[in-house]
Amino acid sequence: MELIESETLKSNRIVKSRRDKHLPVFNAGLGANPFPPHEYLVETLKKHTHNKDYTSPSGIDDLKQSLIKKYSTKNYIAENVIVGNGLKELLYILQLTLKEDYTLFIITPAWVSYLEQAKILNMDYNLIKTFSSRNYKVTSFDLDAALSRTDKKKVILFNNPTNPTGAIYYKEELEDLSKIFKRHRALVISDEIYMKSIYPDKIHMTDSLSNYYPNVIIGSSLSKEFTTGGWRLGWLIFNKELNDIYNRVFNLCSSIYSCSSQPLQLLAVDAFKYPEELKKYINNNNIFFSRLGSYCYGRFNEMDLITSKPFAAWYIFLDFSNYKKKLNKVGINTSTELVEKLIDELGLVTVSGKSFGYDYLTLRYSFVDIVDAGKDIPFTDKISNIKLGIDKLEKWLTKL
């Protein structure tokens, strides 16, 4: 099996290389939140750095109890927790635990690591394709048809809000999908890492899948909500019916990484208290991305690109099919060729749709190339590099 570099991390490497060579670069690739951690988090982490004990894969007691309280509802009784060095690591270990007994279903376009981890683990997996007409969300009809393909036990990677589209599943959609999950007695891994990155005026529209279907393992992390991606602290939440899977995951984690950083766990406990200045900071960041998402969505639609409509985070999925004939004439037939051409000719760094299990002439554009993200400057100044990159893309398409 050929092992490949993560395409999102590769895009970051390309950005760095171009900057080192003083070449033009418009960074729409990796997609890390560009805002710095709030000072409260920085000072809190400093306060805890003297703690150095080995702990447990289930985390320190205070963090475990904080997470159980955070995720428990009347419909979902959180009982066990696994804490690790980011959610990516934990998803891999969870799939390793399930691979012998389950067939995996991945809804595409999907976050790059879902598919690559399934390939590395040699899992039995199926892709469920979605379409722009539904904002790249799976329908209950298509879900039912896909799950009916096998009599094996089924596990679904379900991402809400979604990367790479920025879409959210409405509450009524979650309810409809839950009926299908129940019919097939499916286990769902609900990746809710962007749940706190929903635009403020859209928060009421969606919810955790666990409020509609209990056979769910919830995954999230500090990274998106608290703008601390590189700090690496993630978790999985197991309800009381999933003790067997939890115990197997716990045992694997104890042999693979032992525990996560104690200072970061203590930081998380304090962060979940949500002091007013931290809540305001998170909300202001989400307001900013809501405004920026609307700007990018409008610009790309004016350019006759087929797009997702983002309601969370900082991603939009672009389909260049309306330019297919023109792109084919200049030797661009795949998403990979499209991304490479945009890098070479414009310095615009994105990630190909193929990386998300969805080829054709598609790519993910991350609207994160913010100027002086931590400074109090006008919105138009903050997004000046994004605007310039989109301007260049528009001129390039016009000249095809």
C-alpha cells in the first residue's frame, strides 16, 4: 500500500515553501483558524505547565467529569471518555478497534483523513456521494440505499458541521437520518469538532446527532472552538451502551500513547467554564467568519462556480464544472490538475476534491488568509489578501 502525505498538511508545506522563495501565495489550503488563542487560554496554560504527571487515556478526573456534563442530555447519557492528542489520532484508534467487525461508510466529500485512515487500516468501506443541490448533505433515501448494501455491522463517519463544505444538518434532517440509523442498527461516529464554530444566526438550526440517536460516539477537540489547533487535545465520548468498545479503545490507547498532556487537560477544564471574555471572543470570531463566508459565497457565485453554502467554520467547496470545456482545452481534467495549475499560475493554494473523496473539477477553498488576525483593524483590511486572491482567480477564469 502506498502511503501519501496528508494533502492538507502538504498544502501548508507548499505555502511555506512559496513564502520562503518570495513567491506570490494566497493560502486557502490547510484551513487552520487564523485567530490567536485568547489571552485567558495562554495565561491558563502557563499556570498549569508545572504539572507533568502521566495520567490515563480517560483523562484526569476533572476533565472527564467536565466532558460528561458537557455532552450528557436527557437522550444521551455520556458515561466514558477517551482523551488524546487531537481528534485525528483518536479516530484512527477507534477505527482500528472496529475494523474486524464493521463495514465503514463515509459520506463524501469528507474530511481528508477519514478516507486515508480507512485505506491505511485496510477497512471494508463504502462511499456515499452527496450533491451540491442538497448542499452536499446525505439524504435519508441515499443513506438507506447505501446501508442496505451489506448485512455486516455498520459504522458511519458523520460530520456535522462539515469539512470541506461548511454545511450544517438541520434538526429535521438529523431526525430523518436517525430513523435510518435505527433501522440498520448502525453505530455512528459523530465528528462534531465544528459544533462551536457555527455562525451565530444559524446556531438554532442544528444540534448534536446524539439528541436524536443514542448509538453514537461523539468526537471533538479544543482546536476549532478555542483556536488552538496545534496544541493537540481531543476526545471521544461514549454512552453507557458502548462500554465494550470503550474498553477496547482504552486498552489500545494505553499501549499507543499512554495519555495526553496534563497541562492541556487542566487548561480544558478551565476553558469549559467559559469566562465572559472567552465566550465573547469565540462569538466575535464566529461573527467574523459568518460575514467572510457570505462574502466568499457571493463572489464565487458571481463567477458561475457551483458552491456549497457555509453555515459554520471557514470552508467552502467549489465545483468548476461550468468551466469544464475551457479547462479541458488547457489540459485540466481532474481536481488535482486544477489545484496544481492554480498554484503554478496564481499562487492560490487549495486542496483538491479528490483528497475529500470527490474528484471531478472540485476543490476546497479555506477562507483563512487573514491579515493581522489578532489586531483590531477594519474587516476590509483583514480580508485584503483573500479579496486579491479571488480577484486573480476571477481574471484567470475569464481569460480561459
